Amino acid sequence: MSGHSKWANIKNKKEKTDAQRGKVFTMIGREIAIAVKEGGGADPINNSKLRDVIAKAKAANMPNDNITRSIKKAAGDANAASYEEITYEGYGPGNIAVIVDVVTDNRNRTAAEMRHVFSKSGGNLGTNGSVSWMFDKKGQIIIERDVDMDEDEVMMTALDAGAEDFVSDDDAFEVYTAPADFSIVREALEAAGFSFLEAEVKMIPKTPVEIADAETVEKIERFLEHLDDNDDVQEVYHNGNLPSDDE
């Protein structure tokens, strides 16, 4: 899987995160609410799911006060909206395989909105499992490379903790894990003093599809923007390798 995540993608995502900070924090707040209610309470020590979401929040530069407030709200507000996680699968423009993770308090509304976005783009929603077989579920940790870092030290810390793969380039280190080992590897790297640009379990395409036609690229980008504009959408994964991904 070496080379899948380009540094340009990471920088673009960070810039987008800065521009849409409020929405990102709201999304993570919903994940915190789910982690507190389903993962074992408001104490991160006893709730590994909450620990993972906190790591994701920190990677997104979410202030500690916001994180603490979200945890307390989830633990103490019995009347808070009840969120559920749903995954949609289907095909987008250019026949790319698409997986959309949402967190919603209204399943029917979100389902209708997803059908509309896919249909309007010329794609179509499929059933569960219709495209997920084209992806590998992996923990992915991105560490920004610093001139003072010892690559061997980062690699050995990750591998000794159970990482499956370690990828190095000029700007970042990428660590890949099995989903079950993600928390252990992340915590080992965190304990060693490394901070993360990204830290979460993702769906990574097994075989990216090259998209070179300019018109198709434009349709895909517009489709992805429509998904991103939906407040319920948490993550979007696809197997299209767009020209902008290689910049």
C-alpha cells in the first residue's frame, strides 16, 4: 500500500480543516458522543473507542477544552440527540467505488439525501458490501517528518507495537495497522512523544482507478464536494486516483 497517501493530500486536508474548523469539530463531537455511549463511558482510560476519537480530535487541532466539553455533554445530557453511525456504498461518476460514513440523528433524512447526491451525480447507491470488498480496512497514522527525527526509531516503535507497514517519504511517515491493533500502535507512538497529522481507521482502496479524463475528474470533484457539504457525512472513501492527488 506504499504511496497511497500523498503528502499533497495531507496538506490539502489540513488546509480544508482550517477553513471549515467549526464543521470538523461538530463532526468529531458527534463521534465523541457515540464513543461515550457505546464504548464504555466518559473515562478514556476505560474506553478505547473514546481514546481513539480523542487522538483524531487532537490531530485535527481540536482544543482540549472543546474535547472535554464534548465528553461532559455526552455523559451528562440525557436529552441530547441520539446519533447512529451508518455506512453507504455505491458508485459515483466515472464508475468509481465510493464508501460514505455518516453520523445522523435521522436515518430516513440522511438516506434520502445520499440517494439524491448519488443520483444527481450520475452514480447510484448499492447495498452493504457492494463495493467495500474493493477496500482494506486499516488503521492509518500520519506523522509529520521533522529534521531531528530518527526514521529507524519511529519505524521500530511502530513495528514493535504491532504495525503492519511503515512508509517513509520526504515529508511524512505513514504507519499502517490492522484495525484491532490501531489503538495499541497509536498509544505506543504517542507515548514515545510523536504527534499526528492523522490518526484513524480508514478504508483504503486495494487498486486505485486512474481517472485522466478532465470532464470525469470535474464530475467526481463536484460529487465529492456535494457529499462534503452534507452535515451528516463524516468520511468519504473512493478508489479514484485523480490528477490532483499526485500533485
